Amino acid sequence: MAPEEPSSSIGVERDVLPVVVLVDDDPVSLLALPGVLTTAFEGKASIESFPDAMSTLGAIEGGLLPAIVVSDQRMPDMSGIDLLRRIQDAHSSTVAIILSGHAEQHDLLDALNRVDLHRYLVKPWDPSAVIDAVRTGLEVWESRHSQEVLASQVLETNAALLARNRELERRIDGV
């Protein structure tokens, strides 16, 4: 089943595809997962992959704006939860998905309590489950992103109206 394309039905223009970021220190997952998602979301999302948290953060600091981050939980330099928390602190609309080979209760509770988590998937991952998580994640991101854009437009419009109102008040006072 092909994923549905997220819509921009609220009048929000999007000139670039949303970016799905994959972070995993396992070379097998880092080779397989991008292929699965690139095929499933061709023309609907751009897929970027990184072998560790620090290179991911470096790319984001360099201007990469992730719609979704699918991260392994246990990595040498930083946990997936810590990575996702840092990303969401800077980009609140980013959707977080944990992919873990170690489904321990502590990790799951930590993820639920510290991150706005969309899904927690267990390795070995099922391609259809990952595709579904990314598809629904794109829908969530589209909604969040549209709300942020519309809120920004409202603030800009209010500022312009306030300036115009002040100008009209000055004209009235000068009459």
C-alpha cells in the first residue's frame, strides 16, 4: 500500500519535501532502512541517514530541518532519547520515533516521559511497521508545521494591523 501524500490543505505552501532523518550506529540498519523508506516515500519525503547522534546534530546545526527523526535508542555517543530531546528543544514540530533492539521498561518510560514520542519500534523492525510509523508521523508533522506557519502569519498580520491602526490614530489626532 502506497503512503498517502501529506496535504497542504490549509493554504500553507511547501517548496521542499519534508526530511526524514535516520540515526543508527548499526551499519546493517543504516543500509536497509533508507532503501525501504526511499522506495515507500519517493516524491513525498527526503531520506537522510547518519551513523551517530553527533553527526546528526551537526547536520541540523548546519541547517537540516527534520520533519521526522527515527533514532536507535542505544548508540555510543548519546542515547536516542537524549538526541530526540535536543532536536525537539530546537525544532518542536519534529516527530520522534525510537527504534530499539533493547526494549527495556526503563528506556520506554524514559522515552515517554522526556520526549514527545510518536512511536517506539522494536528491532528487528518490520518494514511495514516502520513505513506506517513514518506515514503517520508525516501527517502529524504536516499538522504541526501548518500550525506554526499559520501562527507566524497571524502574528505578522496583527503587527501590520497594529501599525496601520497607529497610523490612522495619528491622522485622526492631527485633524
